[in-house]
Amino acid sequence: AMDAVRGMYANDAAPTEVLPLYGRLSAAEQHRVFEPSTRAGVRRRVILATNVAETSLTVPGIRYVIDTGTARISRYSARSKIQRLPIEAISQASAQQRSGRAGRTAPGIAIRLYAEEDFAGRPEFTEPEVLRTNLAAVLLQMMALGMGDVAAFPFLTPPDSRGVKAAMDLLVELRAVSGGRLTKVGRELARLPIDPRLARMLVEARERDVLPSVLAIVAGLSIQDVRERPEEQREQADRLHARFTDPTSDFLSLLGLWNYLQEMQVELGSSAFRRMCRAEFLNYVRVREWVDVHRQLADLMGARRAKTRVDADPDAVHRAILSGLLSQIGIRDDRTTTSAAKGAASGKPRRPTAEYRGARGARFAIFPGSGLRKKSPDAVMAAELVETSRLFARTVAAVDPAWAEELAGELAHRQLGEPHWSRSAGAASAYEKVTLFGVEIIPKRRVQLARFDRPLARELFIRHALVQGEWDAANLDKRLTAFDRRNADMRRRLEKLEERERRRDILAGDEAVFAFYDARIPREVFDVRSFESWWRETSNRTPRLLDMGESDLAERAAAARSDEYPSRWTQGDQVLSLSYRFEPGAPDDGVNAVVPVALLAGLRDTGFDWQVPGLRDELIAALIRALPKTIRRHVVPAADWAARFSADLAGEGPEDHGGLPPTTLRAALAARIQRVAHQPVTADDFDLERVPAHLGISFRVVDHRGRTLGSGRDLTRLQQELAGAARGAVASSLSAPKRPPAPAQRAPRPSGAKPDADRAQFTEVSGLTDWTISELPSVVDTRVAGGVVRGYPALVDEGESVALRIDATPEAAARATHAGLRRLLLLAVPSPAAYVLDHLTAAEKLALAASPYSSARSLVEDCRVAVADAVLARFPDPIRTRAQFEAARDAFSADVTDALFSAVSLTARILTAARDVERGLRNLNAMTLLAALTDVRGQLSGLVYPGFVSAVGLERL
């Protein structure tokens, strides 16, 4: 408004002076309206005034009064508990007062900017302040004086009942009234001639031993702000006042200013102190008023007046202040902020303003003049909430809203939610939300559920700790939890039975287990600690009270026999563990055989197709359904015929033949179906793709630590894929020293094994160039993982030497040993290759030079290998003793030169013939013979190639 009016007179020839007049102006600026203008040539003075100029104020020289007909009237809202400053139409009396400002010292004119009808329709007088203010202080004094019921008091203008209720609510909030009667705190508040909120702060400050600090703050809040901001020196004033700003609290800023003034008052004289206040834009009169109010309050509180600065714990100070501002807490709402669009419309971007959720659904923002405006803390308390253009919080501080819980007492509303079991605490917990006048002062806090709902806490304890096992039983006395282990064993046994029988109606549900414990555990047991105390005493009298029997856990009697669903599978001297899983669609659904990798190579894919006896009827029925319809129609219904065939096949399964039945299940079943159908039926007629996967045994190969190396239902494929791992496991098992098993545990010894094979230690050796071992055993074995690990020693050719190794199968050992013996012969007898090459004919040398070998020497060495193979063929295969090897070596040494000449001569003739064939093929170029010529060349390359002499052998060369 000032800028607009000044702009109107900016172009006038004679300057016009425009002055403001309102209550918050400094005294010097207010006095300017009474003094002559200091500007030269001023022709007119315009004063823009609030309703402060309506009464008791005469401004000289006023000729014209322009009345807008409105004023900002202070009103207390009993509904929202907020002090509002709305702009309202003034009364007729106020309008007359404004008109009276003109013509006080000379004739004047009043101009009303509203219609006469509007004026006539306005109330005659302004509404009394008793109807517009908070009545808490009045009500407190009336109760302290024993003036009886406020509603019956003969007021000249009785206050609204809503205002009385709002005042009473505030006194209850301040703990001044309880049950309609004044409390001890209320009597303390009535002694203090200040606002009840401020008085409550002083009483709480005395309890928390921070009275000196809060006295200074309360005295400052009870008077008009001593800091001044002159219109033309605002920036300078703000800069000087910023020295006292605390970024977390306007209250501490006020305390900092108080401490500064106290120190300056001690250091400076009266006149110097007054000049200092003026220079730093501090109203000296209000400063004196602040000191006087502080002194009076200190006397009333019996506090010693400090001459120096006062300091205290900021949290304690804020807790004391919070006691009077419980309904003026706000929590920042990050979901909503004042948009910067308003500023963008004017070209000046504005920082988004944080909005706070306050009591009773109020929403407010921090007043722009606060030191916390830019910080926007998570939670604040405000000395006052005033509604102008919007609801603003003035004089605020960042606080922990949880502090309000202790101060609010029964006013705080507690809501319990999310009851749950806490394994770590060994008790049922819940989350508590604490609200105060609708503000979440504690949004989520874990509490013990038993404090609020013991029956529910007991139910959660039984369901989670005892039924589901969610408790740290390892931390308890093992004697007290023995019942739990026994019950768990019983439950596991029934679960395994369900897996074996492939059904889910044996084991009782959790409700049955809960009912069992609920009937036996008393009502005062609701967590692990109380259970431990009760059970420690009760278990001495009835130690089996909490033991569950099969009838408690099983909905129906278990009928499966262990021989129908065995836990082990025996094949010869190998014993495999069986497990059962009932989960259709899973890769391991059905029966699972756990195969130690060391036993993998020794297993035969025989007998497993018969399944365990308990599933054999179902398997036979599935096989019948997998037959072609022309055969299947003779054996329907399948289930009945399956039972009949199963009984007929008794005695032929793997359980009756050491795991190695004489025939397959499909072959045995086909023979019986053929007799019924009177037509040929073979094992290949069964379509295995139509047989459910769970009716085939699954194999899981594990290492010595139980880790899975491979799994599937095809044993042969697993043996091929894990051949290397199986060989290494066999060698490792046989190389490690073994403790001899008890006689009863020894498996039957296979034919050919040494008498002490199961307790021998076998050591693999590398780098052999001669026969240095006493004997090469055909087989060695030891007992590992419930079965017999059998290995087959072999001599392995390593090029420059021979190694003694263990193979997992006799076939692999025989192949490796033949090559190893040949290498030992070649290493034991010097090579005559050089001698032979020197004594060849020219034609033979020419033929060897054109061979596919890399050199003539490599061809001769290949012929020597063939000679060694021919010598070994005359001896037992394989050679196992030193004497046998020495005999073979001597024979090879005696024959090698002559046999090598013969082999090289024959090879030269073969190479010459091959060269003639190639020459002839090159001379034939007819396109009609292209296919035939290509075929001949392919056959020739398949006959003569590097290494063909030793590959074919001398007998077939």
C-alpha cells in the first residue's frame, strides 16, 4: 500500500510525504506523524494507519479521513483453538471514531468508501473482547477464587458456551484442572499474572531445574518483541538481529538476546546502554519492560535473579516450554508443500514452503520471520498459531514429538496394531502409535503385547514358539525343551510317512497342536520367560505333560509298513539311503536314492525299475495304462490287474535277490500279460513317456560332504557325466587309511578280491619306468558310506613314464593297463630304430620318406609299438606279477630287431602300393568317375594314416 500511494504522487510538482502508522512501528517512526516534516517543500502529508488511530490518538493537521470500512480484528476460534486475525467490516461506533480523526484542530472531511446502506446495516458497537478471546485465564482465576460454576456466573455479556468449553479444555491440557477441580499445578498457575500457557512453562521449568532460562524466555514472550525493523533500515536491522538467531529454536534466539542484553547492561552505563539499543534496533522501553516482567516473575517463582548470562540444557528448556504448548505441535507433511507456482507467475521463483500437520487437523507453515523458516525441521512447537493470509506458526523450535507423551499423560491416545511374535525377544510384540490431538507424536513403537492384551500374547506364544518352533530353544535349559525335541521327532516321522504314502491326510494341522498345548498350559504363561518359570516347576511333577502321542498328531492311524517303504536300497554289497518327497512336478518327486560318488561306478542299472514295494502296484497300473489299446483292453480295470500281477510277481523283485533281480519289471509283467491277452507282448510295448515321473527312482549323487554333484532318473547318464569325479572319489577312498570295520559290518567279498582287500590301503604312484611293484591286484575295496567302494588298479601310459592308478570300472582298468604295460616294455628295452633305418634298402627308404608320418624315425617307432603289442598278446592279459613282466620283457628284447625289420619292410610295400594307387587315381579325370574316385581316395586315407601300423597290429597289417 505504501508503494502504491507513493507511486501516485511521484510525478507531482510539490512532493507528498507518505507515512505509516501501526502498532509494531518503532517509537521514533510513530512520532514522525506528530512532528513537522523534515523534507523541504512538502505540500501534503498522507498517513496510512491501522485501527490504532481510531481512539485516544490525535494527529495534528488532519483535514481528510478516508475510511475503507474494514479492520483486522483479533478473534479466538473455540472450534480450532486458534487465534485468528481476519479482516472484517467495522461497527458503526468504529466508523464514527474514524470520522472524528478529521477536524480535531481544524475543519475536516471524512470519506467512507462504502454505501450508506452498508453503514446502516452494520452493528452499532464492536463485539466485546470477552466474546472474542480465549477465556482460559479468566476461568482459571474464577476457579481459584471459588466463584462457582462459570455457566451460572452473571456476566454482563455472557461468553459463548463453546468458548467456555475451549477454555476448560486448555486448562485440562495444562494439567490445571482434573475432574472439574483445580489441581496443584492449577493453583500454581493462578498465582502468576500471565497467560496460563506461559505460567505452565515456568512451573515445569522449576521441576526440570531450568527456571532461570525459561524465566527469561517467558518474560520475553509476554511482552511485545523488543526487536524493531524500521521501514527504511530493515536489511541493517535484520543483519544485527541475526547475531542472536539459533537455527533450531526461536526460543533460544530470544534467550541469546536476553543474555546479550544482560551482559551489555553490566558493561555499559545507562545512557550508553540506551544508545546501544537504538543503534542495534532494540526498543529500549520494551527492554526495560522485559527486565521488569522478568523480575516480577522471578519474585513470584522464588527464583534468584541472575546478573549474568543463563545457560541450560536446550532439550530440558524445550521440554519445559513444550508443557505449555502441547496443542501447538506440528509434524512436517512431506506430501504437501506450498507450490512455487505463485512466485513463478511473477517471475520470482520461490522456495517451496514446508507444511505442518497440527492439532485437530490444522495445517500451518512457519512464519517467514522465524530463524527456522529455511530449515523446515521434522517437528516443531509454536508459541502461537495466528491465522492471517494463512495459518502461521510464530516463535517456533524443533522438538522431538515423543517428549509430549510424558507431558500429555492421559491426553495422549494410544493405538495398538500389527501384533506379531518376536523370536529374539521370546515374546509377542506389537506396534504402538501415540497421538496427541490428532498429531502422531510417536508413529510406530515396539511394545510388549502382554501389557495390553495378555490372551492374544499367550495365543501368539503358543502358535509361534511351541507349534511352529519359532523360539531360541538352544538358549534354554535342554532339560526343559526335551518335550519339544520328542514332539518334533514324532512330527518328522509322520511327515516322512506322508511323503512315502504320497498323501497329506495323516499329519494333523497346526490347530490340533495348538489345542493340545492350549489345554495344558495355564493362562498366566504368555512368553518364553513365563513358560520357562512354569515348566521348570511343573516338569518335576509331570515330565511327560507336554509330550504328544501319535493320536495327538495323526488325524488317522498310520498304516504303512517299513518293508513297503524302506529307508535303504541294497544292491549286492552296496547300500543306498532312500528318501521320499511328495511334491508333484518337482524334479525329485517320488523315491530318491542318495548315491555317494565313490559308489556310483559300481552300481548296475538293474532292479531300480521295480520301485519300492509300496509303490509297485501303482507302477504296474501305470505300465498297464501305457500299453497299446489292443493289448490294454484285455487287462482292465488297470488297478485290479495291477494288484493281481503284483501278488503274482512276489519273490521276483530286487528285495528278494539282493537288489539284482533276474529280469526287469517290464519283461516279467509282459510275460504275464501275454498269457492273459493271448498275443505277443514285449517290454518295448510299454510307452514309458506315459508313466508318471514319480514312479521312477531318482538318483542324487553326493560327495563326501553331502553336496549334490548331479541328479536325475537316468543312472547310466549320471555315471557317464560323473565318471571323472567317480574315479577320483574311488582313488581317494582307497588311498586314505581306513579303520577295519567290525566283522558284522563287512560286506561279502567279491570273487578275485584279496582276503584283506577291505582294510588295505592303496597308494597311487607316478613316474614308473620299470616294474617296481610286487604285484598288480585285480581289485581293491574298502567300506565307505554304508557301501563297498571297489577300485581296479591300472598301469596308465603317461608318455615318458607309467603311473599306477585306480579306475572305477574293470573295463577302463584293462584298457589302461594294456597301454601301460606296452609303455613299460618300450622303456625297458632300448630301441633299435637307428640300426634298422641304416640297413634298409634304397626302395624302402624312399617309400618311408613318402609316408604320412612326420618322419621315417616316427614310422619305425610306431612299428616298434606294434611289435610290443604282438609280444604282449602271447602272455596272460593283463600281466600282474614281476615274473610275468620280466618274461615278456625278455621275449620283446629277443624279438624286437628281427620283428621290426619285418614290420618296416611290410610297411614299405604297403606304402609303395598306396603310392601307386594315388598315381593311378590322378591319371583318371573323367567326370563320370568323380564319385567313385572320391570314394576310393576316402578309403585309402582310412587305411594309411599316421599311426596306422600300431592301430591295426602286425597280425592284420
